[in-house]
Amino acid sequence: AVDTEFLKNFRRTTLDYLAEDGRRRLIFVVGGGGPARRYQAAYREAAEGPVSDAAADWIGIAATRLNGELVRGIFADECGEALVTDPSAEGDFTGRVLVAAGWKPGFSSDFDAVLLAQRFGAREVINLSNISKVYTADPNKDSGAMPVERVGWADFLAIIGEDWVPGRNVPFDPVAARRARDLGMRVFVAAGRDLENLAVLLRGGDFTGTVIG
């Protein structure tokens, strides 16, 4: 089920931040989350014959666009543009909020976020997900994995590896990470459901999470 109470609180948290300074704007790049992974897993299980990474990617992209239209609808008063599905295309940003979703096979929503940050001159990306920090290894597989508060791009890429697979669940995908590294960006990783922490992070305070870069 969709957590409508969380969505209401997320809207309130981010609009409060925007209201403090009329120059502030936010771009939300919406991922596919659990629905994308479930449908991709169903495809791999039910398909007869070889499965296609491109087909799995398109399934994930469809999930991001459904989620994105929901978020855009919630912020309709602040978002004047249609859902962005091609972060490389020219387009306006007339409101205070812009909402984007998946683009094409081979590129995650993390990569879309980096492209949009580059396009609109942002130097920082906030990545909200179901983890609160980056770990030195996958904590689900390595009991010795330790959380880190700050990590450079080289060390981060050593942790997550170089390859991107559709549906792979990492703090920030390696293709996006390399692009962000080359652009000199910083990425903040924090728990998506902790809205009090997000409010602190948006304002540059002492938040719980990890800074990459």
C-alpha cells in the first residue's frame, strides 16, 4: 500500500524548506523502489528462455514513472512542468519543484539525478533510500561491515564495484558515481523515512548519514 501519511509529511517538510527562501528550488528524481525490484524479479522468474537486461530495465523505468507521476501530482501547485523522463533534454524549470523519473536502459535514477544536477548547476545530490549510511561492505552479507560518515569517490567505488545491473540495490550506482566524481559533486546518503533528519540535512546541519566525495 502507498504510505499517504508519509507523502503528506514529505510534502510539508520540503515546502517548509522552500518557503524560507524564495530562491530555493528542489528537483525530485523518483526511483522504482520495491515495486521495480518485485516486477523485475517476476520477469526473470516467469520468462521463458534468456532474460534481457534491457527488458528488466524498462520494467524498472515504468515503476519510476508511476511513482514520479504520483509525486508530481502531490506537488502540482509548485511544479509547472511535466514529469521529466529525459534528463539530457532541454526544458524549463519555472516552478519551485521539478520531478523526474527513469530515462532509458543502462541508466539508473541515480544517474538521472546527476545529469539534472549538472544541467541546473547543482553541486550536491541527496540520495534518500532505505539505508541511513554507507557501509564498508554489504551489511547483509558481511557482519563486520561498518558505517562511515564520509568517504571519497575512489573508496566508495571500491565498496560497490564497477558494474551496473538492473535492479541492483546499492547506495549510489557506479555509473552515476563515476559521473558525479568527474563533475566534482558531493552526494549525501540518508534514510528516506527520517524526515526530521532530512530537514536538518537540507539546511546544512549535523545530519545522520554519509557524505560521498
